[in-house]
Amino acid sequence: MKGHLQEAVFSLLLALVAAFLCVSAMDIPGGAHGSIAPATFPSVITFIIALLAILNVIACILKGKKANNLPAISRQGFLNLALFIVLSTAYVWVISMAGFLVSTFLYLLLMPPFICLISTDRKGHVAKPAFWARVTVFALLGTGIIYGVFVELLKVRF
Amino acid sequence: MGDYVEALGLVFQWHVLLVIGGGTLLGLIMGALPGLTAAMAIALLLPLTFGMPPVMGMGMLLGTLCGAIAGGSVSATLLNIPGTPSSVATTLDAFPMARRGEAGRALGICIVASFVGGVFSAVVLSLLAPPIADFALRFGPAEYFALSVFGLVIIASVSSKSLIKGLVAGLIGLLIATVGTDPVAGVQRYTFNNLSLLTGVNLLPALIGLFAVSQVLKDVVDYFGGGPVEHSKNKMDHARPRWLETLRYWKVLLSSSVIGTIVGAIPGAGGSIGSFLSYDQAKKMSKTPEKFGTGHPEGIVASESSNNALVGGALIPMLTLGIPGEAATAVLMGGLMIQGISPGPTLFTDNGSIIYGIFIAFFVANIFMLLIQWFGIRMFVKVLQVPRKLLMALILMFCVIGVYAVDADIFNVYLMLGFGGLGYFLNRYDFGTAPVILGLILGPIAESNIRRALMLSGGDWSVLVTRPISLVFLLVAAAFLFFTLWQNRRQTTPHS
């Protein structure tokens, strides 16, 4: 899918979410009491967002590449993005399950090989034992320093 | 005067100075790395300021801002890649000078010009902000609503090439600001029975998500091609401040500092506009305009003094009116609000020592910026060799820990990731993230003040146009909106 069409899809999604929230705003209780009701501001804002987003969809389709000459995000790009978000979300989930030390060590151990695997010039590094030794030291040191600063110094409770 | 004396005591403590210096150092490092913006640097360091007193925390963030803007000149000079958007004009002459084998000379001029620009704007800030705040004390609810509309319209108009996209981004911010318990009626809006959303969307996950996580995601997609890390081929000669050479161009230094401060004070104008305007002005004033673009010191002086003067200028509307002019000051304002301090005219009357402490801290940050660059410029050159791809992993980790550190609510961390995804797509399709943050900050101000204004006027909407200051703000906002619309149409018309 070309760049301007991807933008049209994104704008359409924005319009749909705004339309849903506009309808949801009708359920917000409370009267105006001489001013404006609690539902007024969200209703007006979501209505305008939906309207402007639809206008942008039309502009993207009519103007084509003139509206947005960006190269489209490739399938691989989307896959990398999705994988990165999954890894990051998993890190957050593991923090809530196993605490800071384990999750951060695992994150720092797994993220560099992941980044190497998605970049064409560093793929070969992952197969080398020296790479894993460096990454393990990096993960241990990184976890220790961050633990020292945030948990011991700044008293953040994980 | 008493406030100033008290403020001096708040700043000149060894641990406060150390923190300001540390913030400046980190800002310089982040600014030197291409793609890490000043707003991102401040957002990343924001969680560290929670336990600090306001002057100390703001001093650190101001140091980060000054450092990031000045640090942008390192990669602009050595790699021809501006570290921050405000260093774009610096590349025009600093890089050609570096290619001649005079990278140290170019950086030496950058150091002095940045310092002079920063100090100039600090002086203007401390002289102009109090009378502006004094005037703003006359503002009532109608004026505040009009001012919020004015700020939002301007930033939505200038932050994107398309007015529609800028407005959508600003309105998304306003919409997010409505989440939580309604402050007047006490009813819940868009909370979806989530306890973490009862008090509204926390500003920090939004700031870090939109400015830092979105950049990491951009790198993940962009680096799929896997280009090698860029290293400078330019050799460094002695990089020390070139005082005499820079001060020789005192007219350029002065005019660019003035332009930078004025442009900074105009909401939405941004750093690259200020430095290009100054560069253009310096070229017109110069006796040797043909040398511009070939590695001419005057060009470097103009760009660097202007982009650092912009910082002080941008603080004027933020501190006096509570209207941040661009992304970095919006994040800075978020930092103040997280500490429980609302920027605006009352800040000057209620917390005089804090506000003057911030002025002094800004001045001190500029001195640190000079000293750190003076003795450590070679270190920032080394920073350019850090593998960017591994840096992404570390940045994301700091984002997660920073947001979690606030109230140990894991929901806010997921929220930050969500904002990161939203920010990535908003940036990619040129909607911009600065209007979202501005909307998020101005939303509650706009809504609560329009409600108060209508209550006071008995539901009469004409209060917005019968009060002169409110009318002026609304008229200027409308004029700006139509001007941008006209400009957009002109750009899309084939004849123009």
C-alpha cells in the first residue's frame, strides 16, 4: 500500500475512533447549570476530529502522492514495529510479575540481538559467541547501574 | 528584590549547581546525537526531577534544554546532520569549515555564539517577564479561554504543513484532557471503569510516549535498511572557545540574539525559523555575503546565537501566560505542572522566589554550557560514535522506568507505549505531536475557564467578545487561521 493510502487508512481510523467517542459522549451524565454540560466539550471535540479526519482521507485520495510523498512502510517494517512493541510490552508485563531485576536483565539481554536481527548490517553478529559475551556484560552492568540509581538512590519501589 | 535574594540562596547550593551542571551535560550529549530532540531529552530526564525542589528540578531541565540546543551543533559541524532542528542553519557554514580541516574552529565559534545568545535571552527574560505577568493578572476566565484558543490555533497552524492535520493533533490533545472526573460536575468521562483514569491521563506517560517512545519506534522502522553508524571523517583541531573571532562579529551576534529571542517568544515559531531568519539577516548585513555557505564564521555566529537565544524567548509566554510556544517548552511546562506549580501570572506573585530562582538557574545553565563545552567538546565528538541501534534499547528502558517511578502504576507504562504508537503515526503522517501536548495542557484551562466565564455571565456567550483582551486574542487566532488556510491553498494551487 502506498504512503498516501496508508495515511488515508490512519485518518479513517482516527475518524472512526472519534465517531465512537462522540456517540459515547452522549452517555456522559450531568446538566449545564448555567454553563456548559460535562458532555459538551467532548462531543464538540470528537465531532470536529471526525469531520477533519474524513476531510484528510478525501484529501489523501484526491491529491494522491501530492498529499504525502512518503515511501510506504514495508511489510517487514510493520513486522519489526509490531515485534518491538510486543517485546517492550512483555518487558512491562514481566516487571509487574517478576520485578525489576529479572525483567530488566532479560530485556537488556534480548533487545540488542533483536535489533541486530532486524538491521541488515549486523545480522551476522548474533551468531558470534563474543557478541553474546558482550551483551551479557552489557545487560548485567546496565541492570546494576539502573538498579543503583533508581532503586537505591531515587528509592523507586518495583 | 527580596525574592531575588531568596532565589540566589535557592540556586547557589552545591547540590543544586551539581544537578544543573549534570542536566546540561546530559543535554549536550543528547543534543549531539542526531534525532534525539531537546523535547525528548527533557521528557527522558523529567522523572528524575520528582523528588527535587522546584528550582533544582527546573534548573536541571533548563540545563538539559540549553545543552541539547548547543549540542546540536556538534553533529551539524562534523557530520552535516543537525543534532536538533534548530541547528539546521548551522550546517550551512560549520560543515564546510570542518571539511577544510577547521572543525575545532567551527565548534569554538559555536560555543561562544551559543553562550552569548543564551545569556542575552536570559537577561531579556528576567527584564520582560515580570511586567508581562503583571499585565496578565488582569485576565479573567474569558481572557484565559481566548488565550488557550489562541495558543492552540497558532501551534496547530505552524506545526504541520496542513492546517487540517495540525488542528486534528491539537484536538486529540484536548480530547485526551477531557478523560477523567469532570472538575465541575464530578461525573466520569471516558474512564471506561478504569481506576487509573479517574484523575485523568497522567501528563508524564503522554510526554514520554509522544516525544521519546515515538522516536524509538521511528528508528526501529527506519533502521531496517541497516545503514552503518555515521562517523565523522573531519579531523578535530584545537576546539576551544574563539572569543575574539566571535565577538568581532558583534553586530551579527546582537541582531541574531534579538531575532532569536523574539521568534522564541512567538508561540509555534520554533528554532529552525529563528536561526534561518538570523542567518538571512546576517547575510544581508554582511560585507561579504558571497562567502556565506562556504564555511564563513558569520553564518555560524548568526545561527548558533539565535537558536540559543530562542530558549529564553520561549520561556517568556510559558512562564507568564502558561502558553508553551513549542515542543520543548511544552515538556518543560509539563515538568513544572507535575511538581504542582501552574505557570502563569500568579506564579510571579505567589512563588516569586521560585520564578526568580528559575531565571537565575537558566543563567547558570548557560555558564555550565560554556564551561562543559570548553573542556569537554572532544567527549561529545566521541558520543557520535555510540551505536544508535543499541541506544534505542536503553532509551526505551529509561522511558519505562521513568514512568513507572512516578506512582508505581503499571497502567501508566502501557499508556506510555500507546502514546508512543500514536506519536509515531502522527509524526510519520505530519500531524505533529507538539499540538497534542499543547492541547493536553491547555484543554483543562480552556474548559474550566469557559465554564466559569459562562457562569459569571449567566450563560451569555457574548462575554468572549465584549471584553477587549479576549476579543483581541480571538481575532488574532481567527486571522492566523484564515492566513494559514489561504497559505495552504496557495501552496496547493499549481500556478503559485
